Amino acid sequence: MKNALDRSSVVRARQPFSLTLVVLSVALAAIVGAAGCGRLGLGGQSGDAARQDARPGDEQVALVLEGRDVTIAELNDLMKDQFIEEFLRQPEDRQYEMREAAIRELVQRHVVEGEAKKKGITPEALYDEVTAAAPAVSVEDVSTWFKNNESRIGGARLEEVAPQIEQMLQRERKGEAWSAFLDPKLEGLDWAMKLAPPRKNVEATRLVRGPAEAPVTLITFSDYQCPYCIRSEKTLAEVLAKYPKDVRLVHRHFPLDQIHPLARPAAEAAMCADEQGRFWAFHDAIFALSGQIEEASFAAIGAKLGLDGKALETCMAERRFKEFVETDVQAGELAGVTGTPAFFVNGIPLKGSRDLDDLSRVIDGELARVAKP
């Protein structure tokens, strides 16, 4: 069976031959999850850690213990044991994500080393050769990027941030060149993922988009004020467009009350709109506000959608769907949700914001699984 690597697994701008040994990077386990909104004191960040295979200096003496030299290499071995112990204390779904990432890194390493061997060069030299063709970043490129993103960089002047922008754009272009070289080789590789993903028993509710008989159910726990959830709405629309017959999308509420005080009222208002048969229209309209929600927003959206304003107001005042929303929250907590967005693809948990490639990889795996005789 051929198992295609998703593009996100391909190292874009860093040299690929220094593998991210995710299973051993558990000292940084809290930053492995994808970006998302989290409750105060809980996860929601992302990152990685890397290890070089034998580095210069490994034989340097770090400690003399009763006349015996202890080298940095010995300390590294001790740290690996500690990392593994920490890894085994992680939730099952986190362990799976880290192991899966390590598998994909190993597949990539196999391809890179094979291509380098064909040319009689090192993997490092292969990377340099491939990325040397990346187009240079011009002054105009830097200026254009600055103009398009000026509101996001805290009032800094162009001349202050131009070097960093140039470096970032050059890394991106090298990454694109590297991906263009590797992607066809990775996609054509014959390999099979045997690692079984953990699954959570998360029920679907009536808030569904897509065919009821779809073989893949994608459940999302979301917060109407979470910026990562807002971005994810575009991705979810892309998923439904890509898999019109194969995926049904289920929305479940997970308001983060501590940091988003209007997320729960927004969820209850959306359910009041559902009472009039307009949940998804109301849902889309709330997200279209990009998190800039006010108490008056709900009545305004209702009026724009032609809802019965009095009925909507009464429903919200009575908090008619308080228990419905709270049931979603409790279901999310039971499934291990601590931040938003959180996705479950046929029960397979994916935490944090995910792009189309990431979700497609899991969906394609599920479609292949259910298609087996």
C-alpha cells in the first residue's frame, strides 16, 4: 500500500537530515500541539526540538566523578531516558501524534539519504544544491510583504524589520524549492503506516453539514471568539468542498469563558437561531465578525437573516440552550479537549489549528480504512 506523505511533513526551510526525533523531544512535549486557543494555564502552543546525530564536543568531559570522566555523550544518554519517561506520561493521543511525526521524519530521511547517495554527496550538500535555485528576495518583495502585514508587526518601521523579513522570505523560498524536489519522490514511495491511531468516543449532534451517510465524520469543538477557530472555518469549508460526499462536519460548542466572555452567549444565540432553522447562517455570520463580538451583535445578525427578533430575544433571555452548550463542553472535556479548535476525525483526535493538508491526510487514511473489504 502506498501511503502519501502530506506536504506539511516535508521540511521546508531547514536542513532535512537532522531529524526531529519527536519521540525523544518530550521535554518540550507541551509545545508539540498545533496552535490554538487554550484555557488559562493549559496548552495551545506549538514548536519542535531537534537532535543532531553525533555532534562535535560529545566527548567533552562534563563531570569528573571519583576520578572518572563523564562526557556530554553520557549525559545525552541519560537525558534520553528522562525524555522517554516523560513521553510515556503524555496522553495517548499526544503519544500517537509524536510517534507518527517521527515515522514521517524517518520516511523523509530514507528518501533524502537515498537521493544524496545517488549523487555521491552528503544530505547537507543535497539540500544546499537544491535550494540554491530558490529565487533571491528583492527589496520590492520585502516592501510588499511589509505593507501587507504592517498591522501585525506592532508599529515597527520597515528599515527596522527588513532584514528579518528578507530572511523569512528567503527561508520560505528555499522551503518551496526543497518541497518541489522532494514531494514527487515522497508521494511515489511505497510505504505503509502500521501505527494505529487512538480514538475517542465523541458523539455527533444535530449541527451537521454534509451528507448524513458520509463515511467520515469530522467533529469540531469551537469557540466563536477564538482567532484560530475563525481561521479554521476557511479550512473546514475547503474540506467540505474537497470531500462533498465523504465528510460530514459536526459543530460542537466549547466556549473558553475565562478568555472569551461572549463565546458562550454567542453559542447560545446560535442555538436560538437553530430553533428557527438558521443555525449555520447565524454561525457563519458570527465568525464573519472575526471575533469582534458585542452583545448587540446577536440581534443585529438575527435581523439581517430575517429571524423573528422577539423570539430570538426571548430564547436568549431564557437561556433556553444553556444545557445544550454545557453538554458540549462536558463532552469535550471528557474527550480531552482543553483548547480550541479541536477536531475528531472518526474519533481520531487532532488538537489545535490544522490546515487542509493535515486534515486531508487523516481523512484519506480513514477513507482507505473503511474501503477495505
